[in-house]
Amino acid sequence: MTINTILSEVQDKSNNTSTTSHKLKSDLWNYFKLPENKKYCGTVVELGTHIGETTRVLSYLFDNVITVMNAPQDKAKKLNSDRDNITYLQFDLYSSWKNSELIKYDVDVVFIDAVHDQQAVNSDLLNSLNYLSLDKRKIFVFDDYGPEELDGIRNVVDGYIKNNILQKEKYIGFEPKYELVNERENRVIKYVGWEGIICKQIADIEVD
């Protein structure tokens, strides 16, 4: 399966601003894809399923995809009915993770793309650091890092980088100063930073 084939099956952000761009999806593919058509050896947790389009790309990169949303995921399941390595969890990310099913998985990568305000993103990141696979340092992917209107995401990520918990690995998606025009939704998104960012965890954080 090639990334171009997968992209032909999912929307670009110019068609639906709630999904990730084809550029970001391609950059994810190039970052995580191993040579000789092998999957990335590991498990990714996606916080924020939506309609399952980025989930689909992840399912071709990872052995296991655990995708989480606080609502039924019927659209995502329909789109990905041919994929057998996706587990769907319906869970309120902003309740306690302490006894949740989510924490039983051995996680390598966390894709954060749920509620996009500063408090929620900080909660998603802090809970992932506190409860997911504490014996290993993980890779984190953040969507919507760069839109001008979503500075809370940048504030959280940049703060964790400044405090040496995370280290920037790669920017992905649309570049700074890009302006996305979606005529169908009558919406313009201005980017002051990159659409997304991949970070590596470089320090542990104490469990509360």
C-alpha cells in the first residue's frame, strides 16, 4: 500500500477542516514508515478519533492503533472496516485515567488531537506521561500546533520543550504563514507555526 493510495481514500483539510491535511498525513508516513514495506513495530494511541481518516493512515504504520473518543465511532469504524488492527475505545479523556482500559496497553507513540484548548491539551499530555507505559519514553505527535487561533496548543508543547520534558523531533504538515481557504465551510485558517509537531519524551515526570 502506498501513501498516495491511502490519501485518495481520505479527505484533505481543504475539504474538511476537522481532519488533518494530506501534507501532514504524508509527513507522518515518511517519519514512521520503515523500509521494505514493514510497519512501525509498536502501538500508537490516538486521542481524538473524529471520523477515522488519520486513524486509517496510522493503521498502515503501526502494528496496533488504539483510538479514543468520548462518543460513538461509527463513521470511523465504517471507513476502516477493512482494517483489523484498530481498537476503538469510548472514554472521556477528561475523567480519571487511573483505572481506565486505556492504560493497559504498551504504548510507543501518542497522537494528541482531541479537545484543542490549552487546559485539555495539557491534560492529555500530562495523563499520557503519567499513565501510559511508564517504563519507556514515548514519541508524541500534536495536531493543530500552528493555527493562529489555537495558541493554547503551542503554549503547552513549547512549555514542555522549554522544561526539557519533550524534545522537538520534526515539524509536519502546513508550514508557517500558510493560509488555508475552505470555501465549503467559509473558513480561513492562518498558520503562524507548523500544522503539527513530533516530539520525543526526554525526561520522566512524577505520577501524582
